[in-house]
Amino acid sequence: MSHVERFAPVWRKSSHSGGGNDCVEVAMITGGVGVRDSKNPGAGELHVSADSWRGLLRAVGALDRA
């Protein structure tokens, strides 16, 4: 991470993921969204811009409706 977050991110996973740990977690961060593996949260994070995250959600939603 190239900057220091002022507050620790609050990581969440979908309520649709059930009780397992085979999912990703997301958190709002400065400038966008962080994504990490729920099984191994210390392995690192993927940071994407807010615009990229919205685009991903739109694309997934379109697949879900197809």
C-alpha cells in the first residue's frame, strides 16, 4: 500500500457466502475498494478504484441476469 490508512478497513463478506471461508472479503478504502481472500487475509489485498469496482458489479449483475 502506498499510503497509510487513517482508520483500519472494515472487512465484510456477502451474507450469501454462508458459514464457510471460501469467499472474498471487501472493504472500503481511500480511493476505492480492497479485496482479499477470507481464508488467508494476511496474504495481501487487491485494491481497485471505485469506478472499477462499480464496473465489476455491473458486469457480474449482467451475467446473473443472463
